[in-house]
Amino acid sequence: MEQVFTIHSEKDIDRVAKDIIPLLQEYKVVAFYGNMGVGKTTFIKGVCKVLGVKDAVTSPSFAIVNEYQGRDNQQIFHFDFYRLKDVSEVFDMGYEDYFFSNHLCLIEWPGKIDSVLPDGRLEAYLSENEDGSRNLKLKTPD
């Protein structure tokens, strides 16, 4: 299944994030694809806000993973694999413990680790339109 959302403003980010929450209950691993600067981190911040995260949500580009806590003690893991040099680095960090934990895993730059991503993931493709708005295309593994 594919769904496409258009995001024109920050208000739209909150609306779209709320709209996709039911999918995040079913798909715990979400792979965010898109060019540098297209808004992956910004959209993940919106998702975390809707899920009740009170901490600052930042890109974990140097730490590789940040952990947040949402409502009802929900654990959320936010990954940024941009600086990953080789997929073997995720073995050292114990990626299986995260991806198969049944906690929400939001992944930026998943193309760097395609070979180890779980099959049953939600894929989110962000792209920029000529007018500056963004399209978010969601693909389920159906």
C-alpha cells in the first residue's frame, strides 16, 4: 500500500504525523529516505512530538542512535546512519537489539544498511516540490 501526504508548513507536519500514528503501531521500524536537507529529521521531530516526547529531538549523526521516551514510557530509537562507513559498524552496535525490540525505530539514511533492515518495515520517502513543499510517500511491505 502507498500513501502520499503533502507538507506545506509545520502545522502540516503535526497533522501528517498524527495521521500516520496507526501505522507506527503496526510497523515498528520506519526507514526514512530522502536527500540531504529534505526534512527527515524535522518530520521525525514532529512524530516524536505527537508521541509525547518531551526531550529535544536532534539528529544522532555522531552518536548514531538517540533514545527518547514518549507517553506511557514508550521507547523510541532515532538512528542516523549518514556517517556510517561500512554496514559492519551496525553489528558492533547490536542493531538486532533495537530493530527487533518491538520499540519504534526511526531510521535516517537507511540505504547505508539496506542489507540488515527487517523485511516488515515501513518505508517513508521524502522529496521536495518546486514550491518548497514536501511530499511524504509511505510504502508498507504488502
